[in-house]
Amino acid sequence: MPVLLAALAVLLLLLVLAGCGKKDKPEPPPVTPAPPPAQNAEPTQTGSVKSRADVEKRLQKRATAPAPTELKVGACCYKPAAAEPKVDYACPKCGEKTVYAVDNSAPEAQRTAQWSSVRTVNQDLPGCRRMIAKIRERLDAELDESQFCRKCSPGVETPKLVLIVKYPAEPQPHKTVGVTLDDLQLVCEFLQGKDKHTYPNEGERPLKDFLPRLEQLLGTKP
């Protein structure tokens, strides 16, 4: 009997020691889910124009900054692509199609105007649309093509592109009639903070040489 009691006592002691030897594993900390990405968040526009006075300050800064000295000469053999004598213009507002063609039997002055319209629609307009999209990243502006649509602008003999610039808190926009692809590129380069203007042949010229034209396009001077 004493032997049995001793055996039970030893067994109980072993069970107690085994229980004490077990350590509770700590529970892992709760995982906090990451916040969902913001929906419809508008991208920050670096260098956006705040006012007409803001543009004037930037023009003044460009005027007083030293001109770049390293300029590319550009390809001497650059030759503009020949324009087709006929092109169809589709109005982005009303959808009407206007046909522009060169009449070789017309007087020289009339043929020159016809060629100008054909080249603008066929060669310059696609680039102008791409350039105005870049300008709108920093400036509230639009390209008015309505003069090229005979339904929107009946009676216009020599259509021209119009640049419209809108400044905050100003009721009337600034309009420049007769802008070119080169004009829009000047505005884009200026808004991007560049100090050079690049020609189609990759030649370069200091942007400050074009400040008078930029003042006209942006409406900082009468």
C-alpha cells in the first residue's frame, strides 16, 4: 500500500511538472488593414498658373535670367512635308465636314490663302491639339477652331485658329486670333519652365527672345 501511494505521488508530481513546463504561446498582434486608396483624387498640377499677375512675374523672371549658351544648331537639310492640295475638316463641336482645296485657276492671293488653310488643317492642327492639351495641365486655355467650320462660322474667307486664355477671378478671357503651332509650343515651353525654344528641325533659341510674343499670347500686355 505505501508503495502504491508513493507511485501515485510520483505520477502526480510528474504531471504537475509537465504542466508547468508548458508555456502559453503569445497571440499575434491584430493586423490593421491598410486604408483604401483615395477615389477620384485629382493629380497635383505642378506649376499651375494662379493669376495673370503670376504669369507676369514668371515673364519678368525669364527676362532677367541669363540666356542659355549651349544651343543646338539643328538639321540644315530640314524640309517641311509637302501638303496635299485638298483636305477634309471635321468640326469637333457640330460634326459638320468642311472641304478645303486649292484652286490652281484662282488668283495668286486667293491660292495663297487656300494653301494656308489646307496646311493648317492637314499639318498644324493635329499638333496644335496635342500642344493645347499640355498647356491645359498648367493653364486654363482652349483652342477655338470654329472659324474652320463653315457651319459654325459662315462667311469666313480666311479661317484662323484662336487661343483663349482664362484667368481666375477675371470675367473676360484673353483671345489671340491667328495662332500657330509654334505659338502654342512657345506657351507650353514657358509654362514648363524651359529656357529654350525648339524648332521643328531640333534647332534651339533662347526662350527670352520670344517674350514679346508670349506677352501677346498670354495677355499681359495690350
